[in-house]
Amino acid sequence: MNEREKVDNTRRTILIATSVAGGAAAVGAAVPFVLSMNPSERAKAAGAPVEADIATLQPGELRVFEWRGKPVWVFRRSKEMIESLKAAVPYLTDPGSRHSEQPKYAKNDFRSEKPEIMVLEGVCTHLGCSPQMKPAEAKGEMGADWVGGFYCPCHGSKFDLAGRVFRGAPAPTNLKVPPYTFVSDGALLIGEDKETKGA
């Protein structure tokens, strides 16, 4: 190998090493940049939308997601549960949700965009406790009018499976429905919808 070939090989090695180091540095610089595009914990607390994966959510199953520091329930109602909503109406304070907080698309008998998917803030409208789910089978403990829903252990407020409050409860209004939109059949975005996007 002559002197010229030795110099060329040395240059080639230096160029390859420099290229590899430069590529690694570029990746290292890009990762924090890409990560910075994700909402921070502070942004989430301030109300950044949260994506909820519901692709495997089964009838009767409730999942809890956090949005604005509050628990948000996403619940898949079975056909029987949807039908039970009518039976609760005579016992409710605000069955038509006239004095309760929900987006326009959730101001219906189901308080949801799709009858089978319920989205609610899991915070009692009385003093902010978190109610617990009680199935229809809890009639003995909850009373003869009980068709399944949520019970707040702090002061006894009862809500049906659409988050509507039962008469005589200390909670003044139905549970809140946050803004949300379906991004696919198996996912929804909590905290953003057409109404809030246009605002």
C-alpha cells in the first residue's frame, strides 16, 4: 500500500466516524425536540386534550382517564343498561339535563354522543367526592328504585348510568359531561370537540 492509499483510508475512516458522530448528534438533538411537542404535565393539568383508547372496552366496563386533574369515566353500556335509563326517569331531579353541564351533542336521554359510550367527570356535583359504581344487583342496599348507577359515599348522592342525579340527593345537578370527540371507533379525545375547537 503506497502513501497515497494510506492517506485516503485515513480520510475515509475520519469521514465515516465524523458522519456517524454527526448522525448521532442529530438524533440526540431531535429526540428532545420531538418530545417537546407532546403536552407537558402542566399543559395536561391546564386542559390539554387526552386520548382515551376504548377499542377493547367491554359492555359494563368502566375506565378512568385523567383530564384537568379530574377523573373522567368512559363506560360502555350494554343494551340492558341503555334500556334501564328510562326506568330511572321518575326518580330523577333533572331527567332532561336542563340545569346540568354537558355539550349540546350530549343533551339527550343518554347524555352522550353514542348511546353505548358514556363519558362523565367522576366528581360529585355536591362537594367534589368521587362516586362509586353500584350495579343493579345492589337493590337491597340502594333501594327499590335502583337500576344501577353511581353512589357517592361522602353524602349519599345517587346517579343513574347517564350520570343523572336522583331526587332527594344533596348533589344539586347531574354529573358533568366533558367535551369529547371520537377520533376513531376505538378512541376518543377528552377535552376537545367541534364546539370547543371553534371557540
